[in-house]
Amino acid sequence: MRFRLMLFMLAILVLTGCTGKDDQKEIELLDEELMEAGNGDVIELTMWMPQGEEDEYQWYLDNIETFNRLYRGKIHVDIDFILRGDVFAYEDQVNTAAVSGGLPDVLAVDGPNIAYYASQDMLIPLDSMLTEDDIEDFAPSLIEQGTYDNHFYAIGISESSVVLFYNKEMLDAAGIVPPTELEEAWTWNEFHEVCKILTTENTYGTTMIYDLGEWMTYCFEQLWLSSGTDIISEYGMTTEGYLNSEEGIKAISVIQDMAQENLFKLNPTPTEFEEEKAATKIGGIWEVANMQKIPNLNWGVTYFPYYQYHTSPSGSWAYGISSDCKERQSAVILLKYLTNTENAASFAKTTNMLPSRKSLLAEWEFPNELTSKVITDQLTITAEPRPRTPIYPLLSNQFSEAVYNIMKGNDIRSELDRAVNIIDSYSQ
């Protein structure tokens, strides 16, 4: 793990990338290629996205409209937004379409699902259609996320991380000084003690449940990783001895203690921290923009807690080409357009995520110097993606359920063993 992180740090220092003018030249070149290769018919592409926030939704509408204008008479893209009635509704529709042969040409894929889709032949490898120059400016974590079985399947448009937000006034009143250096980051045990101090009759020490779906794996797998293990074997199909390891049991026990001591709420409202009903919040960096909009909220950020090793969540949505796509050259052109430097920057600003390109990350504007330091340290030093395994959907579903049941007070070993039995019986 340390070796991979060293490579990550070295890679982030070699900042190469396209300028806006280079992107325009690329578009002109691709236009010429299409003019030479096409037969005069307009190529129709379909694309699926999960329904996001209004700003993100509008970003896609605007950029697909721009793409269609640039390629008028050559390529036309129809984009469909899939409503997420529950946390797995989009994935359910993709899986149903795969069975019936009705996948769109291009689809958005949540990072950890790339391995599953690739293993099921729902995505095609992009290796032969992308050069090293096409992807060398992307953050190494996203290249790792998009790779399965030594093939590259999906291009990420943004990157993410999870930090610990805190209310400055509440911490000052309690005499608590939050860490400002990675080496000083709180362990989970130290954070537990901090939350005890900060919890009052009217205020929880923290809030840490974003939703009961993918968030639970995205956030809490880190407990295992920072203990020196994981919830599944690397690139594997086995959770026995990993998910229910002694290290994992010990790690999640601190979270159970915090929940049972009412240091955080099991069914929180989304804005507990913003309403000053919680003194701290474990949340995604996309929350930064929300914090900035709230008058008189005096907030700061510090590092994601750890056990033995410093780790932090990473990974985000990416674009892949489905196995049902017949016009693959045109689909690659769409992927390149959506992830070019200009669009990567505008998407990150719109969604309050991190841009996917190293050349943008080097000079990315954050609200303040400390926020910049924390997020940059985590992205370049501690970032750990979710498991790349063909059984990820089942793994995430069972892990999320087990962690929530543990928070409610269920026996830790029994819950983890139950999840292991279900996952491993399916994968054998």
C-alpha cells in the first residue's frame, strides 16, 4: 500500500495536460477523422446517467447540447436520466438492460462497479481506443479505479474524498484543537473521546451517516484498510478472514460504541451539522459549497480518522462504453469530449467535486489554505479506492447492512459472519 501511495505522490508531481486550445484542436482533428470515415449518415448514440442534483443535471444537458452542435450532421447524443427511487435503482436498471440486450451506448458507472460490469461483459475495454497521451493527465486513483484484469474500462470525470468537518466555536468552547497536519490526525479512538466531550443535551458529537447504501461502504471500509486489512481479498471473491477478521471486528467496535453512547444519530437529518445540532461531520468534499452558503456557520476541516495507517475514501463516477454499442469510435469521441480539460474543470466546480485531471488539481482553488492542504494530502497520500471485484454489488450491499446493524447494537461477529456466509456462498 505504501509503495502504491509513493507512486501516486510522484505521479501527481508530473503535471501534464491539455489547454482549452488543445481541446479545440482535438475536436477539429476528430471532426476530420469522422468526415473521412463516415458514410454521410448521422451516428446516433444513447447515454444513461443517474438523476443528480439540479446543477449537475443542467451541466449534462448543456454539454450534450454543445457536443451535438459541434458534431452536427455527424454524431447526435440522446441522454436519459434515471431516477433513483432508492440508492440502487440506477444499477438495477442497468443490470436489467444488460440481460435484455438494451444497454445504452455510453453509461455512467460508479467507480467500484466498474469491475463488476467488466467481468459481466457489460463494458468493453478501452485500451485499443485510447493512447497513453489520452489518459496520462488523469489522477492515478481514477486510472486504478477504471482498471480491471489489466484492462482499462472507464474514464472518470471527477474525484472525491471524505473529510472531518468541525464547528470552530464548539471546539474552541471545549478547548479542543483539531489537527492541522496529517501526522497529527486523530485516530478513531481519539475521535471517539473528542465526540464524548462535544456531545451535550442538545448537540451530538458528530454525524456520519450520509445514506444507508453505497455511502456505508465508501466511508467505513476505511476502518478495515487503516487497520492493515480489507473487507475482501485483493481482486478476489473471498471475504472469509477479511471482512470478519479480528482487525475488522476491533475497528468497527469503536463505531458501535459511539452509536450506542448516542454520540451520533442513527437516522440523522441531512443538515444536522449545518443546523449546529452536531459539532462535527464526516462528509464528502462536495459538502464544502453547502457550508459556504450558510451565514454565520464557522466551520473548518481536518483529516479523516484512522487506526494504524492513514487512509481516506476516494473514487467517483466514470464513463464507459457498453458491449451493446455498435458505433464505438464515436462513443470514444464523446468520452474524450466530456472529460477534456475544460469540461473536467467546469464539472468539478458545478458539483463541488475534485477535477479528474492532475493539471487542474495542481492549481485548484479551495475555500482556504487549510481545506486545500487537507484535501490535497488525502488525494495524493492517503486515498484508497473501494475493492475492485466482480462481486462488488453484493459485497457493498451486505457490508452496508452489516455495518448499520452493528451500529444498532447487534453482535459484531455474528453480523460480519452472516455477511461473509452470504457473499462467499454466492462467489464459490
